[in-house]
Amino acid sequence: MVELIQSQLADPFRIGLIVALVVTMYRTRAATGTLLPLAAGVVFVAVILPSTGIGGGADLTQAVLAGILSNLIILGIVLALAALVRRLRG
């Protein structure tokens, strides 16, 4: 399970999807809010990648649970970086 999470944390496609999720959330937060789009996006990315065969050879349930955990870690890092950039911009 640890190896699965490590491989998911290093997946550039997963990171790109989470970055795009955060950018989209900031652009549409007046209409949709912040928590619901982020939660839906994290679950969507965690389910869609292993379902399409990108997730490797692990059991689907294990891959989705590990995906949610790794997506939350990536999301926390991306949100921290986004807050830093927004603070530096003024």
C-alpha cells in the first residue's frame, strides 16, 4: 500500500489534474464555493485513474483509497502554494 501511495504521489498526470482542479476552483468559487468542488474533484481523480488502467495492477478499492489519500496530500501542497502566490501578488 505504501508503494502504491508513493507511486501516485509522483504521478505527473495526477499532479496536473489536482493543479487544474485548484485553478478551476479559484475561478469559479463565487458560483460553486470551495469545499464541494475540491472534494468532488479529489474523489473523481482517485476513481477515474485506476478505472482507466493508469493506476497499475492493484485492487480497484485499494487503488481508489490510496488515490484519495495521495490526492489530499497533493491538494494540501497545491493549496499552500496557491495561498503563497496569492499573498505575494497582494
